[in-house]
Amino acid sequence: MKRRTFLQSLICLPIALTVQRQASAQSASVNIEPFVLTEQEWRQRLTPEQFYILREEGTERAFSSALNDEKRKGIFHCAGCGLELFSSEMKYDSGTGWPSFFTVIEGHIETQLDFKLIYPRTEYHCARCGGHQGHVFNDGPKPTGQRWCNNGLALKFVAS
């Protein structure tokens, strides 16, 4: 490990722990039956783009998802297993180019720290299938102050 990377991790660690503590309140798990498939089964179930996002923790281009502009009432489900993750009442326009929500359906999301960009971010996944959804940030609107920034291809919207 390079000295610079080591020093950056020491500086970022207190921030990361604070973010992780805040996000862990959202990941309190309810009793959800796991949804497990082999890699081949996932590849058959998902498009190549969805596989990249959900199974390989990829990110779609900003402003590329039709769900970013979705304004109807309904529920946003995990595209991998169908678990309900967000309601339309939780959605807002963050201006970032990805569907964004100020909270989640309790117990349906799990979080973990992500250091892919050197500095720590809180990444979140579907609690049932482990599919990567996006990252949560502390720059959202009231009442939570959170922005759950989601990949549109990781979601399926069902209008009510």
C-alpha cells in the first residue's frame, strides 16, 4: 500500500464509521427469505447491463434511466428478485441523473462500506438477493437528509 493511500484511509476512517452508523439504522433486517441463484441463472434472468449493475456492482450513466423521470404512484422493486425497496412517496428529483429516494422500505436494504473511489461511501444492496442498487449520501431533503441514489436498471417500477 502506498503511503498516500494509507494516509487517506486514516483520514477517511472516522468519516466512514459515522456514515456507516447512520446507514446501519436503515439496514435493520426483517425476516426475508434469501433469493439465491447461480451466476449462470442470474445471467439468464437479467440483461447484460442489469447483471453488470446488480451482480458486479456497476453503475449506469447518469440521466440514462426512464425511472429518473417516473412520477406516477407505485412501488419500485428490485429488478433481480422483485423485493419492494421504495414507494413513489419516497422519491424526489435530486438533479443527479439517477432515481433518488429520501428513505427506504425498512429492512429491505442492507448497507456496507465501499472504498472503490478511495474515500468511503455507503453502498446498499437488496436484502433478499444481494443485488447492488446504489449509494446513500447525507445530502438529501428533509425529513431524513439522505439521498438513496439508485441505478434505474436495478429497479422495476409497478404503478398502482
